[in-house]
Amino acid sequence: MRKAAAVLPVLAGLSAVLAACGGERSETAAQGAAALAAEPRYEAAQEDAASLNAIGESFVKLALSIGQHDPDFVDAYHGPEDWREMAEAEPRSLEQLEQEAQGLLISVRRANGDAPTVRGAMLEKNIRAALTRIQMAGGETFSFDEETRRLYDVVAPEYDLAEFDAALEEIDALLPGEGALSERVDVFRQSLAIPEDRLGAVFDAAIAECRKRTLAHYALPEGERFRLEFVTDKAWSGYNWYQGGYESLIQVNTDFPIIIDRAVDLGCHEGYPGHHTWNIFIERDLLKNKGWIEYSVYPLFSPMSVTAEGSGNYGIELAFPGKDKIAFERDVLFPLAGLDPQKAATLEKLNDLRRALSHADNHVARDYLDGRITREEAVGLIQKYKLVSRERAEQRVRFIETYRGYVLNYNLGRDLVGAYVERTAGEEAAERWAAFETLLTTPMSASDIAAAAGGAGE
């Protein structure tokens, strides 16, 4: 587990770009930080709450209508079924949706006034993101940085490829030999692929352990559950389709062999304490307990995704701190998969070094989507800096083409969530899990999280 001091460079590196992202409501981040462990800092007047309720309902209906033009926009919906049916039966043009979104933006800003609640501030950012996505569906283009600022309230820093190259040199020393480094790493990792006939047993064991560790700290609703499916021909490696009613469908892509370390990663990220747990908290605490109707829908291209993906990735090390993950893999999953447990130590060292390359996605995606490099060059850079086969690199570029700036939610999101937890909690596991739960149940965008983490005591 990284100590708090280790995450300070993350906050320092993001402070400038996040300041620009949160400029319109710069005071909201500090207010949100103070309100994390309780209700918003003041009780809104009844008329203001009613106004936000009406705006929230209109936002949900707007999101469902956007989904008729942008199939990836609505990631999950568990609100009134007749709203979905109406959106499908009475589709509206992009021009109509843009006008409605602009009107909602004016309404929410009027309702928020000079001192928005945590709810109101996040609703405003979600509406602004929806407006941006409508404009993109209509053919308007934005630079990579402008797109991520509008959709996710965050802009990736500039990267020095020399830092990535330094990490490659360390990995080269770990796995010396002939041929390209990406090929050597791929050969080693392929030697730890889970046989197809053992996938079910390995994933069942991994998810069960992720769930057990999460339930040791959180009381999840009775009857919460998930279904696991193995699928093919996807741009992603794993996906959680939240169904509502505390149920998820978790799909794992088997286009390529699945390496043993991915079982725990996906079990935590898609399940516990990741997406499945986050969606449960959102439905239970914000939708059902508070009655905030806007949380009946999860728009994928929205500021909510920073927390969604960031918590999914940070949740892995929260559930398996220190040496816990590699020990569980070596002692339980390796035997289940029929793999050599003596390779576990090398796998751990390799993965520790590869973490320094996690932001390479952002660098490549920005240059590719902004037209500074070709698709072939993007594939080559992904292969080099993500240390994967050409086939996997092509899959990753396909993901970038499909989801565009969404890629930064995984790495910048993880950094922000980690910074928040490690700056606001003590060394005790219970304190970290409590801080993580606060983050999952408080509507915050990237600039809010950064302000909360940066404003915490030393």
C-alpha cells in the first residue's frame, strides 16, 4: 500500500489542469470537500430542492433520448420504464435535444445560484457533459483535452516519453533476451494464461474472495447479486452492466487468453468493491434514500466515470493491500489454473514496473485523436509502451476509437481516488474503507476529488 506522501506528486501534477476544469464553479470543490462525511453544508430551501428534483427528472429523460442517437451514452438505467419507452417511441432530433440541454443548464445554474449544494453542482456538470455529447453526435469536434474537460472535468497532463522509456529499461532488465521487449513480456504473460476449461473456477474463486473482503467492511443490501458471462468480439476486456435492484451482469471478453492476474483485477474492478458495489451505493443511498432521481441513470460519458473507473482500479489494492494479491494468486488461483506458482514473484515485479506505464494510453490517445499520429503509429506506440502483442494493441486502439477520451478515467481516476483515500484516512484498513465509501456515496467530479484530497491535513 502506497503511503500518503507517495501520492502528492499526483495532486501536484493535476492541480493546474483541474483548476481550469473546475473554473466555472471553483468554490464548489472546496465546499464539497468539507461536506463529504455529512449532508451538504446547508439545507436547501424546499423550493430549491423541488427545482432540482424537476431538473433531475428532465435530465434523466434527456439522457434516455440522447441514447437513441448515441447507443453508448446510457450505461445503466433503473428508473420508470415508461420513461424509457417514451424515449424510444417518440425520438427527438439532436437539435431539439441540444436546445433542451441548454435550457436545463440555464435552469440548474439559476437553481444553484452562487452557493450550489453538492447535488446541484454535480447535476450542473452532468448536464454540461450531456450537452457536449449531443454536440459531438451532431458532428461538432473538440480537441482531446477540451473533450475530457467538458465530459469528465479533467485534463491529462503533458507526458515526457523519457519517463516511460526509463520504466521500459527496468522491465528489460527483469526479462532479458532476444527480440522486442513487448514480445518478451507477451510470451511471459501468455505462459500464465488461464486454460479455457478452468476460467469459470478461477473467476468464481477470485470474485468470491473480492466479495468476502468487501463484506468485511460494508453491509451490502440483502439479495445483491451478479451474473458472470464470458463473451467475445468486444473492444473491452471486462464490463459491468448494472441492472438495478442491486443486480449486475458482469461480462468478461475472451477474444484473447486471460492472464491469471486479470481474475482478481476484473473481480474487484467490475464487482467488489468496484462497479457493482458503487452502483449499489448509488441506487441505495442517492436514489432510494435521498430521492435524487437523476441517479436512476448513469451516463457513461459524464463526470461520474472518474469515480466509477478510478474506484474500480483503486479498489483492487484496497481489497488486496501489500502482498495480499500475489499471495492469493500464488496460493489459490495458480493451482486452480494449473499454472506454475514459482512464476508469481516475477509476475508481481513485472506488474509493479508496468504501473509506471499506465498513463501511456492518454498520451497515445491524445496524439491519435488530435491527428498528430496515424492509426498505425498509435498501434505501434501502444504495443511498445503497454507491452502487448500487436493484436492486443489493435484492440486497445479500437477502444480508443470507440470511447475516445474515456481512457483517462482509468489512470487519472485511480490516481485521484487513491490520493483522496490516502490523504483523508489513516493507516488502519477500516479508515481507508470508510473513506472509500464516502467517496462512492458523495457526488463529486475530478476537480472536487482533487480539492478534497489536496485540502486534507498532512
